[in-house]
Amino acid sequence: MASIETAVRAMLTSETSLNSIPDARINHGYRLQDCTLPAITFEVQPDETMTIGATPLLMVAVEIRGIATTTAGALGLLSGIKSAVRTGTFDTFDFQAVQWNGHTIDESVGNDGDESNPVELVCTADIYYTE
């Protein structure tokens, strides 16, 4: 059975401008610590029912994180992620409207020793859909 999470993943993995990131590095909820960067993770907030015109739609808030080793690398993912968040049919879900809510950067912070955490581009959007 398809879920909204699998539909969001299908939306992200089908975007050609993100082809530099293999499907295995686009994950719901987590990033394998030893995976090569860049990578993308995403979270989906619970459904809400909305009515736009005469059509009842479900709405989810989606947070997408583009993870890279540098700020420039993370910001380089922005246009691809923005292109990926779009209307269309993914799995059995029809994404009828998308509202882009913006992005921020979570800067790298130092760890013990000379290593630092990766930089994360945090993008948010609302997706209005039917099943």
C-alpha cells in the first residue's frame, strides 16, 4: 500500500535536476552516517483536510534537507529541490497544488577534534493532494 511518504520520495527521485544524487541517498527521516554527500532527507507532517473550491484535499507539510559538506554545496541543491517539489501524480497520489515556504541553512558546527558536521539546507513546503 502506497503512503504519502513513498509518494514524496517518488517526487524527489523522479526530478532530473537531482540526478547527481542517487536514489539510495534520498531517504525519509534519516541519513546513513557513512553515506557519501550530498544527500537528501525528508519528513512529512500529519495530514490535514482542506477544501479549495469544491474539491476536498489533504495537505501535508514537508521538510526537505539537502545535506552537503559546505554551505555552497548545500545551497547548490536548492534549485534542484525547488524543481522537485511540484504537482503531478506520484505513486497513487495526485499532488494538485504545492506551496513553497522557503529555506534556511543549518551551518556546520565543530565536533571533537578537527571534524565538523555537514551543512544542511532546510526547505519547507505544503503539498495539497488527493489519493
